[in-house]
Amino acid sequence: MFKGLGAMGDMAKMMKAAKEMQDKYTQMQGDMDNIMVVGEAGTGLVKATCSAQGNLKSLDIDPSIFNADDKEVVEDLIVAAVKDAQQKATERAAEEMQKLTEGLGLPAGMKLPF
């Protein structure tokens, strides 16, 4: 199709590849909201579920920790569980991005979008 166009053919191939990558990236971003990760604190007494985009979706708190005297401990456990879930979300997002960029020949660790 691009035979005989020289550099123009190469440019057209590059543009097509860039468009395909953009489409895959857009789809991946949508998929990230459906990928869930769970962070825990207090050996599972508090669990926070986040999407791979880092959006907090739910909290699960074991009723055994509800004691007025332990209010600060419960608050700390909630914060720790949310942070754990968000860290896992960041890691999962990086894994998904690596899958997307694997076949593109980009340097390892290259951050997208540019």
C-alpha cells in the first residue's frame, strides 16, 4: 500500500501505530475503573476496595472493632487500609500500562501518556 512512498510510507505507518496505541490506551483507562484491588489493615479488620485508577469504591469494617475507646485506632486502620488499596491500585495500573506498551519497543519504565 505504501510501497514507493519512501519516508512518507514510514510516516503513515507510524501515524497508524500511534492511533492504534491511543485507542488501546483509551480502552485501558476505561477498563481500569473495573479492575478492583483490596487493601487491608489490622490483619483484615478493615478492608478498602479501590479501582485500579485509585478511586475508593468500598470499605468493609469488622464490627468487632467498634468501641468508643478505640475510635482513634479505628480511624488509623481505615486510613491504612485506604493507603494500602491505593498503593496496590498504582501498582496494578503500572502493570496494565506495561502490558500495553510491551510490543511497542519503548524503553522500559517510560511513562505514558507523554
